[in-house]
Amino acid sequence: SSSSSTSCQRLGWREPGAFISVLPNYQNKGVGQSLIQRSLEIAEELNFDSVIVMGHSEYYPKFGFEKASNWCIQAPFEVPDEFLMAIELKKNALDKTSGIIQYSDAFFEWKIYF
């Protein structure tokens, strides 16, 4: 856990969730970039204030994501600080937000089908 976690207020926070992945044969062809960009556009169209992701620390910052710990947002399980990221879709949307994300049960039950 990050050093800032001790000062974070612990709140439950639930939002819709989704997985984004690209099969290896389609990676490095712009598919992932298109999926992320379109997902952010849809989130804005749906009037979301922000988006939180867990993923590669060198990939998501390309789209404007920053460490979620900057806003005292934490995962409900151990995860390296740099892997949990957030982006504000509205200016200062996360300024008064902090706490532990509550994932839906589906997050823990998913399976990969190939």
C-alpha cells in the first residue's frame, strides 16, 4: 500500500466496470488505443466524471491517466500503486473523492474464452 493510504478516508465507491484486452495477434496495431479512446468518449457522452483503470503503468498515462493514489483512491486488494490509475473527464472531478473501490462480483468471477 502507498504511504498516502494511511491518510485516506475509507469510503465505498461503486461504478460500472469493464475489461479491455487485445489478443496478441492484434496487439501493436492501434486496436487497444482505439478501444481506450472510444471508451473515454463514451464515458464522457454518458456524463461520467472520471474513469479508473488497473493496468500497465506505461500504457495508460498516454491517455492522461495518473496514479489513483494522487486522489487517495485505492483498490480493495494489494496492487502496486502505479497500476491503479484515474483520469478526470471533468475538471477537478476527483478533488473531493477518496476511498476504496468496490468492484462488482463479476470482476472476481470473469473467465477468458479463446
